Amino acid sequence: MVTVSASATPITVGVLALQGGVREHLDLLGGMTGPDGRDVRAVPVRRVADLVGPDGARVDALVLPGGESSVIDRLARMVGLADPLRAQIDAGMPVLGTCAGLILLAREVANPAPGQRTLGVLDVTVDRNAFGPQIASAEAEVDTLWGPVRAAFIRAPRIVRVGAGAREAGRHQGQAVAVAQGDAIGIAFHPELTGDTTVHRALLDLV
């Protein structure tokens, strides 16, 4: 059993809070503890100062939530967050991208919206909205590298190419829906909507 001092510094996880399902990630993470027994503090990241300051990074890990990937991309560039996000991830900050967050992390989008860019972190190609429109949303159990996950699929992308630098980490209906590469995790589904903490625990294990 790990014993942690009550005064131990919590693990701070930043959730990119420009658009999309931010609150669900904040609530899920806020009820968790790290693998070393430390509390987890989840904070929204809306501007560069929330992510990094003169003294270095302000968070220990990042979550890029679901939403509209092209809108989140555009807003991140508008507020000057895109390059600092990429820099922190490139420097080794653990990151989890869910649904739209997976698209943001991908190196390539097979069917991008006009002008859409990505952070180019994961050596994968993704196909947006591959599992159909919102009316086709469904819950399913997905076997992943980290264990079974109860997940919601909502206008979910699929991974159509996994490069040599990445590792497929889960499949659904014969399609790749999870990938891991270094300290980055990308998933096409929403465990935060079902309350499943499996993948978020995998993120905390990387801190």
C-alpha cells in the first residue's frame, strides 16, 4: 500500500477547454487519485498561461476532449495555443486525445475540413465521423491495451493507418479505435461519458 503525505503536491491534469466535452473530463479526473496515491486536480486550459509560464509547465498531463475537431483546431490557433501544446507534448508531457482529440493529435486526416490542421503527434491517419452520424451513437465494450473499456461512440473517427512509430491499442467492429505512441494516447471513443476511468488511469501512469 502506498502512503502519501496529506501535503503531497497533487497531479495536475489540464483539459483543453476551447470547445466540446470539457466538463465530463474535469469531473471524471477530479474524482481520481494517481498511481502513487496523490490526488488529481483537473483544470481547464483556455490560454497559454494556463499551460505554461515563466517557471515552466503549469500542468503534468493534458487531455484533448471530444467536440468539433476543426473548430478546436481553429480556436487553438486563434488564441495562440497550438504551438505551445505541440511543444509541451514534444517535450514529453503525457497527453490523451478522445474522439476529436485523437484527430487533433493525428499526423494526417484522410478527410479534413477546409483549412483543418493537426498537431501531428501520433503517426496515424484518421477518418473523421467514420462510425456514422450522431443518430448512430452507441455504447460498447472495447478491449484495449489497458483493459476492457465501456465506451460511447459519437460521430467517432477510425484510425485507417498506424505508422511504425505508433502501436494499435484497441479495435471496435474490426476498426482500429485506439493507439499509443510514447507518452501520447489517442482513442476514438468517449470513456468519460460512461464513467470508465481505465484510459484516464493509463494517462496518469505516464506522469
